[in-house]
Amino acid sequence: MSQEAMTEVDFYAACAEDRTYVRPTPKPKHHRQFHEEFWRPAQCQPHMSFLELGCGTGLLLFYLKEKGVKDFIGVDQEKKVLEFMPPELAEHVRIASIDDYLNSRGEKTFDRIALLDAFEHFPSIEGVALLEKLRAALTPDGRVVIRVPNMSSPWGVRHQFGDLTHKAAYTPDSIRQAAMAAGYGVKQSLPVRRGKAVKQFSQRLMESIAGKMLTESPEIWTATFVTVLAPR
């Protein structure tokens, strides 16, 4: 094994040792977040089929189940996540690498595919290759929803460089480039807002004031952002 490969394995091992697993119990704030960041912008419906790549302990999967979705699959490399899920959720999870799952899925296709805090773990060239592969796993009207740290935001740096397993950095502009290279169009990119309403209001006010004072300001200010892609 090369020194480069050994370093990569060590980073992931260190992250695994430090990771805290939590049972998937969506709270009202999670419902609001998933509705605003996933369900509404991707125009989801309960009858659709869903795939989440890098599902962790299944918080989004639990949300989908509560929305009445029957056809959903989560993929994660870490077998330990199954210990934190109820059996009725764990039966929807496949323990495999993303590549291995996509290569073994057969003819199964999905209406919506989610990569929430996962896409940045692939170098940009591999990310484009992954998006190309996902096109074959989408239905004709399918969508891919990606959430990544926002490197055009003053607050995105902490999210991006706080994890040494992140291999690519994105802004709304560069995610459009990756999408175009893979044969997608961007339906929309939107901010990910956290915290209570008063803090969100304060941040929006600050963004508005700063935008008027600066000669250049970000398209999206928040530390992370969501992009909805559709094949062209």
C-alpha cells in the first residue's frame, strides 16, 4: 500500500474512532430542515423511490418513512450504523461502498438520490464520474440532491477543513461546473440555515447589509448549501 493510501485510511480510521452515533429520531427541527432542504426543492412525493448514499444512522431515511415513503434504500460503508437503527429501518440499508452498491443494483432505478454531506469526500474528478454513474440509476424525471460546505461563504471554511477526509471544495459556481461536466443541469441551489428564528433573521439582516457594502458578495452566504440536479 502506498504512503498516500495509508494516510487516507488513517484519516478515516481516526474519524471512525471519534464519531458519535445517535439513534435516528427526527425532531420537529429535523422535519423542517429536511422539508426545506430536500423534500420541497426536489419536489418529492411519497410514491417515489429514494436512495441515500452515505446514510449514516438513517435520520433522512426515518424522515422518509414518516412521510409515508415505502420504496427507499440507504447505503453506508460502516456496519456499525445498523446497531443504532430499529429493524424496520435497518432492512432498507445496504452496507457497501457507493461504487459496490451502484455496480450491484441491477435494474433498480430511483426518483430521488441524496448525497448529504457526502459528495465532498470525493476528489472533483471522481465526483463527476460518480454523477455520471448516478444518471443510469435515475428515472427519466429523477433528481440528485447534494449538500456540501460552501467555500464562497466566510463560514464555510470550518466545515470544509474541519474534516481531513474532504477531498473537494465547492461553491455554487463550481458545483454547476461539475454538474455540467456530468451531463446535468442545476435546478436550484439554496442556503442551509440553522438555529432559531431570531438568529436566522439576524443572519439574513447581516447578509443584506454586507451585500450592500461589499463590491463582491457570495451568491449564497450560509456555511453549507444544497443543490438539486436534473439530467439534461
